[in-house]
Amino acid sequence: MRPFSLCAAAALLVASAAAHAQQVLTIVTSFPKDLTEVYKRAFESRNPGVKVEVLNRGTSSAIAYIREAPAGGKPDIFWASAPDAFEVLAKENLLARATDLANPAVPKAVGTYPVNDPHGYYLGQALAGYGLMWNTRYLKANKLPVPKEWADLAKPVYLGHVAISSPSRSGTTHLTIETILQGEGWEKGWRQVLMITGNCAAITERSFGVPDGVNNGQYGIGLVVDFFGLSARASGFPIEFAYPTVTAIVPANIGLIANARNAELGRKFIRFALSEDGQQLLLDPKISRLPVLPATYSKAPAGYPNPFGGKIRPKVNFDSQLSQTRYYVVNALFDQTITFRHKELVAATRAIDEASAKLAGKKNPQAEKLLAEARELAFSPIVSEEKAKDKEFLALFSQTKRDALKTKQLTGLEEYWNSTARKNYTRAAELANQAAALAR
């Protein structure tokens, strides 16, 4: 009987471990703990015996984690702001259909943008807009005007007072950059991005670094997703937030990962997140997100932004398919020409600003020509719009099953962008200094 008893005990242990595993819900998200902890506590309290495990990762890192996890051992939920990230996962068959989990009381669209994926692979759980947050005390102390548009941040007066994160580390920053590119066009958009980042005091590694820095007065102004500004203001910080004209309102999504460990728990969580109770949690001052359920706004505090009430009028009809096709190109181009060459870009921007100030009101054709050349070198995108549409070029940046030759080509291309940006910024600063020397 002893061998049988040992086997039976072992079987019971295995069964117990399996039962325990079935009670763990794993969520991969780029959202801050202030949000995830509220939902974790609420879901666990409604489902005794269930443990919610939250894996916080930047959007690009989250995609890689989901992709590399073995089938049958993947996490259950992906929850993030970036619709193009969900498009990447759906294209790679890494999301399960979730059409039956949608709340029928949620509108089909916000403006012209679908709230839920038309193909049913992910659902809008909140709405997000992109804009500017600023520290009112900082602006007053430094005698800075209140910015209203993205373009304002390119003005010389804001040099050293702005912060932004890297889009390769932050899905919301990627959407901010993509919104500018779609709203202004590729060439003009990149010029604006380069001029704004030339004014930046820092390119932070994570999106949280920007609002934290603005809240504590390290930076004056930050380019952020709306909930960072709204939650900071609700928490008592001296913060204001505004949506520029060139902005977009898009869903922050939730999706069930294909081959998840605990798909049924994942489905249950999504239903909760889209329910009346789940939507009302978004109004928590620490979260301050825009619900997708219109009825929730009747319980919001006075002045709360309502994308269904006509108070937010985004100019950009965001194209997530376009964003998805060039997702890795935009991130790589930003990093190679801005993040990794930020010091040189700032130096060039400062030299151009100083030369412009010295030449103001003076007629000096030679100096003006030098300054125009400096601006062209510093603020022109290295990659043309035509190139950014080329399918063969875009294929180089595919992140799946890249062969050695493709890796070598991509590495060489990125090194070329990096070295060219450095040369351009260095030369731009030299030309600007020459122009300033000619001012009389």
C-alpha cells in the first residue's frame, strides 16, 4: 500500500498546484501601479481565492515578453494605451478574439475612431488624449508663457524647460510622436519634433519620469498622455494640463493573450474592467482616466474632460494601421537621431537660438544664409516620407525571426543615422556660431 499512498500523495500535490495555478491571473501592462493596484484589489475582493499578478513593462518590452513566452505558458492579459502595439500583437496571432466580452453600452466610436478593434482582437477600456502638462509655480518663477500647442514648445523661450520620454520605452510617447507626425505630416512633423526635443532638458527612459519631474519642479513642461496631468492636478500638485489642437483621442486597450495560462480568468477580468463598476474606478483621483462608458461621466467631478460631450475636439483622426506599419522605424529613428544624440542636438539648438537673437532686426544676407543652413541640418529628418512608405525598407524593422543578414543591414543603417545626426548637429552649431560672429 505504501507505494500507492506515495503516488496518491504526489498526485494530490500536483492537483493542488494545478488548482493554485488556475487561480492566478497574470497581467502584462505599461500602466502605473496607481492604476493597476486599484483594479487588482477590486478584482481580488470580488473573486476570493484569485491572485492578480501584475508585470509592469514598457510597451516594446511587453510585446517582446509576450512574443517569447512559450505557448500554454503565456500571461493572460495585455493592457496598455498604444493601439498600434495591439495591432502588432494581433498581426502576429498573439491575441485571442474577445468580441463576446464587449460591453454593448460602449459606443462603437469616439469621433471617427473605433473604440474596439473591428476584427475583435482587443477592446477599448479607457480613452486617452495627448497633450501638455506644466508646473504653474515653475512657469511663474521662470517667467515662461503658458504653452497651448506642440509648436509653442519649439520656441527659444522654452530651451531647457521641457521633458519627454523615449517612444521606444513608452507606448504613450510613441503615440504622442505619431500623433504629431500624422497631424502635421512626416516632414513638418519631424522638424517640429526635432525642434521640441532640442529644447528638452531630458529624454527620460520611462514615461513616468516626465510627470514625476514636472510635479516636483525639475522640469517646467512635459509632453504626456492626459491622465498623467489630470491625476497630478487631482492629487493637489500645482499642475495644469491642456490638449493641443493637433491631438488625438484613442482607446487605451485591453486584450486576451492567445494560449494564455488562465484564459477564463482573463475573460472575467476584461468583463469587470468594462462593467459599470470597473469603469467607475477610472474616476479615482489617482487614476483620472477617460471611461469608454458614457454613463460614467455623470459621476465624474465638475470640469472632468468628456470626449463624448464635445469639449475635447481632436484634430487628428489617428490611423493605427499607418502607425503599426512604421512603429519600429519611428522608434529607431527617434532614438538614433534624438535620444542617443541629444547632447549634440541641444548644443545645435542653443547655437541657432543665440545666433537668431543676435541677428534679429539686422540685415545680413551672409549670416542669414548660414543660419538657414544650420536650421536645415539640425531640424530635417534623415529619413524621407517616401522612404518611410517603402515596404522593403519597413521589412528591415520587422521584429520577428530576423535573419543574420537583416540584422546586419539594420545595425548598419542605425549606425549611419546616428553618425549622420552627430555630424549634422555639430556642423549646424558651427554654422550658427559663424552667423552669430557676423552680426553687427
